[in-house]
Amino acid sequence: MTPFHLTRSVLLLSACALLASCGGGEEQAPAAANEPLTDGGQSTVVDDQSQKNVVGVAVGSADHTTLVTAVKAAELVDALSNAGPFTVFAPTNAAFDALPAGTVDDLLKPEKKADLQTILQYHVFVGVLKTEQLHDGQAIDMVDGGKTKITLVDGKPTINGAHIVASVPASNGIVHVIDKVLLPG
């Protein structure tokens, strides 16, 4: 066999081996029945070892079930699960309960999705703002394009009058728990 034919044979065998190891272009079944293939976004990644992202922080809080429901209805889970970094001002269930009766139910309707997205995006800043970085009179540009205002009350920052009652670091930012829903406009 000449060197040319030998090289050609090795290349052909290598190509066949590569195709065989890749399944010959056919879709392979999952390794186990409990490991389904998914086509989801970043939010479908399962990682119980790392620090939770801002969505995971909210999901893990019994005081944020309304917020989690709203984020899901607005289809913002994947966006907030990405690298960020994000500062999320997260209203508690009690904050949502303080809205006029029927407001939350109305916003959760599919035809109100754009309004819900705007309201939720008014609670998000791109970047990390720790409480010690917030100062009196500071204006913050939110994801929806609106501005919020920081005011110090008894030396502690509030955002548009909402008190920050706790802050939780996340893998992709920080979550500030607030006692009011921020409404744009």
C-alpha cells in the first residue's frame, strides 16, 4: 500500500469512527429515563451545589410566592436566570396584597403580560447595588427605562418609598426584599 492510500485509509477509518461515536447523526436517547433532554433556557439548568441566582432566591422564599408567580407569567424567568449581574427589588407577598383588590389577578391575565413585564422590569437594575452604595437623592435607571429614587429614612435607604427589609446575595447579583410594589410612572 502506498503512503497516499495508507493516509486515505486512516482518514476514512477516522471519519467512520467519529460518525459512529456521534451516533451517525441520529438523535440519541437520554442516558437514563429520569434524565430527559430539554430545550429550555438557562432556568432549566439544575445545580443544587452553587449559590442560587436571583430567581432561585425568590423561589426559595415563602414570602415571595406572588412575585415568583408574576415572573413566570411574564416569562422573565430565563432572563433573570442569566449571568446578569442584577439588582432585584423584590416585593413581598404582603406588598402585593396591599395593592387594590384584583390588581394582581388582573395583571396575571395573558392579555396583560406586557404591563406585567413593565412593572417587574421596574424592579430590576442591571448591575449590583449593595445597600451601602445607595445614597440620598440617587436616581437609578431600571430595566424598563424608568427611574427610581433613593431616599434615606432614619439612615436607611428606601426606593420610591419602599423600605429595604433584607438583602440576599445571589450568584448573578443581589436581591433586596422590599415592603411595597414599585409602580412605574
